[in-house]
Amino acid sequence: MAEKLAPETRHSFVHNGQKVFEWDQTLEELNIYITLPENVPKKLFYCKIESKRLEVGIKGNPPYLNHDLMSPVKTDCSFWTLEDDILHVTLQKRDKGQTWSSPIMGQGQLDPYASDLEQKRLMLQRFQEENPGFDFSQAQFSGNCPDPRTFMGGIGST
């Protein structure tokens, strides 16, 4: 049942008509997917994850990304992998349940409608996590959705 509440699509961050990366989020994680350029040896790629900053690039070149993150992350639980032609960065949110409108500060914010949909999906994911015997995949909110991080006393952090 919980898989029904997983992100169905990724959000795209496009700059000057070019896709920079795609991303999605769960209650606990934010994932960034960067398509790697062809003909560059995989061992030349690097990723530096700091509590409030992300840097990604090819060794010996200026960074491809070097930005402040929207919110702090747990660096000891965050990591990156190379998957075929994708560099996948998994950032563990410091504040479980927080809805991020973008991975990076001041860039590619979701529009209000998409942000509201994302918050509703995370709220349902929280309900599913707290009540594993129930199926919330078809549940809907009428009106404003509460913040999944603070609703009814907040969410437990692991």
C-alpha cells in the first residue's frame, strides 16, 4: 500500500531550456537524478554533500551544481551512486516530513499547485506510515492540507 503513495513522477529543473536535473521526495528523503554526459569516464564524477550545500561535477572542471540546499540534510545518511547514465543523489532530510518546494535554494521552485499536491502526497504517506493496516492511496483532502511535519504534534524522527 505504501508504494501507491510513492512519487509517481519526477519534477524537472530546467534552466535556459536545458534539463539540469530531475527530483522527487518522500517523507524522509529527497532524490536528485542527473543525466551524465557521454564519453566521460565514470571515475571522474564527484559529489560533495554538506549539511546545507550540494556540489556535483567532473574532476578538474568547474562544478556542474554548487548550490545551497533548500533545507538541511543528514550528511551521515546521505549518499550518491552512479546508475547507468544517471548520477543519483539521495539526501536524508534532517526534518522528516518537511515538504521541499525545490532541492536547491532559489532555483526551480514548484508552482503553488504542484507544491500543494506534493504536500498532500507526503501527508498521506505519513498517515500510511503511522497506520500500516490502512490504505490511504485513494484518500483526498478538502481545503488546505496540513503540514505533514507538524500536524497533530509532529512526526517522529528516525
